[in-house]
Amino acid sequence: QVRLVESGGGLVQAGGSLDLSCAASGSVLRVYTWYYYRQAPGQQRELVAQITSDQVTNYQDSVKGRFTISRDNVMHIVYLRMNSLKPEDTAVYYCSGDVQAIAREDYRTYWGQGTQVTVSS
């Protein structure tokens, strides 16, 4: 069984910083691509950032230069560093990972439980 457990988030003033992390546990052989999504109230879930197993990153335009995604391939953890936060960054943030479990040849996409990020103006 594979689980993604998120930590971090909280309340911060505009201009501040927050760190999110997400760890894959259980029968994890490897994580291919990690993703962070967010969903604001009344909005669709949107991709914020992703990082491949080769450390190739991609960001939504609105967070470029402010957010940094990174990963630990040994511990199966992904990090999202969020700087210069704006009120419009307020959302529930979800991590997701394409995980290959032990004794399997394919991968499945798993999701974390979500963590609230609130940026006050």
C-alpha cells in the first residue's frame, strides 16, 4: 500500500513564505514525476508545479520566480518552497506522485490529503 502524506501550510501574511512537503510511504519503489496542485474555493484544481525524476521542473506562470519545487529521490519526498506569497495563492494544496510500487512494473498516481495555505492581505 502506498500513501502520500503532506505537511506544512498554514496562515501567512502577503509577502511571506511557506514550505510544503509530501512524503510517499509504504511499498514505494520509485516516484517518477511529483506534482503540486491547488484548488481555491469555487475554482477548479490547477497544476502549480511539477518535477520529474531527472529534476526537470515546470511551473504555472503565476508562480514562476516565487515557488521552487524540489525532491529527495532516496526518501521519496517532494518539497514546495513558496516565497512572496500573495492572497491569490490561497488554496488547498495537494501533492501528487506517479509511484511505482514494489513488485509492480507500472505506476499509479497517488494523492496527498491536501493542506490549507491562507495568505492574508
